[in-house]
Amino acid sequence: MDSCDVAIVGGGPGGLAAAACIHIAKPALRIKVLERARSMRPAGFVIGILPNALNAIRAMDTQLYHDCLAELTPAEDEQSNVWSKNTGECRFKFDGCEARKRYDKYGGAIFPVAWYDLQRFWARRLPAGALRLDSTFELYEETEDAIIVHLKDGTTLQSKVLVGADGNLSTVRKQLLDDGLPRYAGLAIWRAMGARPDYWPTHAGLLNWTDEEEVHRVMTYALSGNRLTWNVAVPWPFEKLDQLGSRRYIAQANDSAASADPSGKRRRCLEALAHAEGGWPQYLLDMIAATPLEGITEHGLFYREAEDCHQYGKGRVTLLGDAAHLTAAALGQGTSLTMEDALELGRAMALHGATPAALRMFEAVRAPRAAEVQRASVALVKRWGKQKGALAVKEEQRESERFFSQTFEPMLHLKHSSHPGAATQSG
């Protein structure tokens, strides 16, 4: 049986960042990240590494922070944000410079970042052999001094602690807490990344469309490397939720649900958009229709109330990221919260090693902070379509900005301290 000190289920940016931070904090610890995908492939939409996340990365390691800026800062300077009606009329436009100035007040941010680029950034920071692809978690057994992780291929792994970073429908959480599914927000989401068509109106920046009621929404972002990422969000009834190809944020090509109807996800997306009055720009529909199927993922939008997440772990097991505190994706803080998680888990292991004591320290620091963000994000998604236009965008910006000022003591500065938590609030 293979063995390690820390087993992490989930090879998204959160699980990989946690592994990298633990490696910085305690290089002697043996880490395994178990990722169910057979390969790391382009997937997901764009995300922001917001000021609080950058502060967390800087607290992990200053060189890591500078590498993050150098490798993930967008190459193009054109960062216009245009919001239009689906019929073509421009609703409003934001200059990207305005957003950068807003971020700079808190130390800066990186936006947009492709989810896939951030995943690869963290994967490159792992020690050799730490990431195991095509490794699907099935269940764990806990003994007095170890965790036995069982994978679906029949192999096992022994570890001192287990971290569930496996997303919105965490299998680790299901076994650990058995507290039911997250709450459904009533929205279906399609996400994709592919080549930017020659006919696309802009080479960089955000183009959004909404119908008159602002309940059918399309967001697109042109990225460096001639890439285009898009996101469609529409109301979707709960009774038809099982029609979606995957209930996870990032579906895999070998998911049984997705493979049952391989072309259905693109068709469902286009049919859902057709319910909006007034139609959509033809070049937008053409772009969606031409997106390769393997590049499209679909899922429902889920969240957990802060009150659902008072416990992250017990014994030798804990949860991290969406598995621990699933936000409603309304603030753009989900990834940034996970970077904060990675820092505090690394800090706790620097102090206590791969032990239950380290997990409890991590949970005590993170649960109150994440609960604040959860409440704000859930409140926003419950107002979907009720507040419109630039006012709605400004409200989301104001709510997100509430959390930008979180700062952190450098991790290694407290490596030998007994300090129970290192987040500080400024501004």
C-alpha cells in the first residue's frame, strides 16, 4: 500500500494550492493530490485573483507571489466590460482601468485569469509525483493513527490526514458529514473555453448580454492566446435538474451522466437561450454552436448557507474550498477564499504537522471568515433578476469589495509560533 502524510482529494486550484503551500510550510511532508480527471485539459470560465487572495499568496511566499503576477497577469491591456441587451442595445460599459484602480486601493488583483491557467500554475509548484491523475476517490477508513483512502480502481493509499477539496458535490463531505446536498439556486450554467473566432468583435475584454428581464445571461471573455471563454446562466426548474450532463462545476469526459447524451449539453444551452424574447446576436449563437463538445461543461448552480457549514471536519479529515463553504458564485470570491484556505492549512501544518490538531486550527481560523462571504453571496444570488443594469453590477462590486482588505501574517514568520490564527483585518 502506498503511503503519504497528507492526502488531498481534488486537483482543482484549491487542492493544488493547498498542496503547494503545505510543501512550502513543511517540505518534509509527503503529499498526494488525487484528481479524477485523466488529464489536465482546458475547462472552466474566468476567475479573479482578488486582493485578499493575492495577500494570501504573498503570505505563503514572496517569490510565489511575484511568480503569480508574472505568469497570470493578462497580456492585453484592453479590459473593457460591455453589457448589452440580447437585442444588441448597449446597456452600459465599464472601463477596465476603473476596476484596476479599485483593486489597487487594496494592493492589486489579477483579472481575468482562466481557471485552467490557475490550475496549471499550482500544479507546477508541486514536488514530483505529488499529483496523481485518473485517481477517483471512493471512500475512506479512519483508524487510530491513519486514514486509508480507497480509490475506484481498487487501489488504496494510507495517509496521516485527509483533505477533501473535491468541490460542490464533495464525496469526502458526504461520508464525513452526511448532511445532504447543497441548496439549488434555480439556475443552469454552461461554461466553455475554446479558440476565439476570427469574427469575434474584440480581441480582449468582457462582453455580456442579458434579456430584458435580466434572467438569461451570457458572459464572454477574450483571453490571451486567441482564447475565448463563455458562460451561460438561465433559470432551470429543479424537476429537470437530472437532465443536465453533470451536477459538478467541472465535468469530466468520462462522467457517465455526461456521456449518456454527449451532444445534448450544447443543444440544451441553445434551447434555453431561445426562451428569451428578442433573440441573440447570430455571431454569439454561432460561436456556442461551434464550440467543441469536450470543451463544454454544464451543471446546476448550488450553494450552502453559512449555517450549513459550521463544521468542516473531525478526526483526521477536513474540508477545503467549495467542499467546506460553497458560495453562490455571485461575488467572484470562491477561488479567492480557497487561496486563503490553502494559506491557513499550510500555516497550521507548519505548526502542528500532519495531525488532527493542525486541521482543527485551520478550521477555527477559516470558518468565521468564510461564513461572512457565504452570507453575502447567497443574498445576491437570491436577488437574481430583481435588481437590474449597472446598479446590480455596482452592488456586486460593493459587496465583493467588503472582503478585499483581509491581510495575513507571513506564513513562515509564524512557523514556530503558537499563534492560533494569523489573519488580520485592515482598512
